[in-house]
Amino acid sequence: MRRSFKSSFKNSLETRRIRLRRHSGDIYRDVRAGVLLTGIVGVATLLVVAGYFVLTSAPWFRMDKTIINGCGKVSNQEILALTNVKPGQALFYLNTDKMIRQIKTNPWIENVLIRRDLPGKLIIDVKERHAVALMRKDQTLYFVDTHATPFKKIGEKESADLPILTGFSENGIDKTEMIKKSLELLTFFSGYDGFPRAENISEVQADDTAGFLILADNGISILMGFGRYTEKLGRLKAVMADLARREMTGRLFIDLSDPSKITVQRKEAPAFPQLSRGYRT
């Protein structure tokens, strides 16, 4: 029994020594791996710092020229002032999203694309809104773009040879669908080869029931109603030819709302009910 106990004790000690040697090897490997990982992280950090130095210091990556494309209403200087960028800044550290938001604060700007062109160039492509009409709203005039959006009050020093839309806003709310339809009507007139063409239209008045009333610059008013514009303009050409033959000029009102029954009267166009306190150009 005593020999058996001593033998078991010796075997246990030997087993422990073997396990300790094994664990010592594992610990050594773990320490070595940790030191290696620390070295890799240190080298990577140095590379990042060096890369930052290159991006901020190397002439290749520093902005020395800004190219702006697409400006018409807005000047290049105004765009530059909105970006707040200065020559010598590192191209890759410019916050282009913030620059785009700042440029779009100008109401004439519809869209912006900013790109970098090495070496040293920052390119800003802007798309301006195209104003196709003016709209009366809140006792003032707004520019209206091709998307039927009133986007800017007309300034004191601004002028525009554009038709005026009247009756397209009620209680401060824009009648977007009516604006779109009025722009479609103006498009029909732009392709019309008789009188009036789009450039002869001074005002378009809107009524939810009666439709659109066109005021031309020669004193003729035309009630177009809604729709069937191709047919109506075809009939209008014959009416205008007949008026020329009769030498009828001056203030004339032409009712084209029903192309099967056209009337011509020598008088001012009747004001739509909601426009009884309205405006005329």
C-alpha cells in the first residue's frame, strides 16, 4: 500500500510537470503573438500618420485650382463663397456633402456634383433651375421652374420677360397640379405657328371650373378651358385669320373653351370670380 501510494504520488508530480511545460509553451506563444500584434498595430499607425502627412502636405493632393461648370444666374464667385474652401487645402479632407448643402442654399441651384481631379483640382458641376414663368403669391412674384415649383421671390433688381401665372395659390397653398397644366398649355403655345406664341403671352389666369384664360400682349384674351389644346389651337388659327381679314384689333375676348362653338367679343375678358380683386399685366 505504501509503495503504491508513493508511486502514485510520483506519477502525479510527473504529470503536473509535463502539464506545466505544456502551459509554459502556450504562454510563450501567446506572449510572442501579442508582441507581434502590437508591432503590427504600431507599424500600421505609423503608416496612417505618414499617409496623413502625404495627403495634407504633398502638392499632388493639395487643392490649387477650382473649376466651376454650369453657372449662369449664379456667378462662380458666389459658388466659391458658399463652399468656403481655400487654395492649399487637402483635397481628400474636404467635406463635399457639406459643400453641396451649402451651395444648394442658393435658390437658383437645383443640383450639385463635386469631384476631385488630381493633381490639385476641385471640380464643381452645378445645375441651375430654369425659370419658365412668374407666379403671383402673397402679393409678390415668384420664379417658377420646369418642375412647377415656385422657388424664389423676384428681387427688386431682377426682371424677367416671362408670362405671369395668376390664381395658382389659395390661402398660401400652391395649386401644383394646376401649375403643371398651365406649363403644359404654354408648351403647346411655344410650338404654335400662329398668334399668340408663347412669347406673346403676358398672363395666364386659372379657375378650377372655367380653366385657363390667356392674356396676350396685344390686348386679346383667350379662354382656353381645359384640354383639347391641339384642336383648339387649330381653330384659333382660323379665327385669327378671320379677324385679320375683318381688320378687327384692340380688346377682344375669344371663348375657345368649347371648340365646336367659338365666340368672339369686342370687350375685356371677364375676370374669374376669385380674381375679381386680382391683377392684370
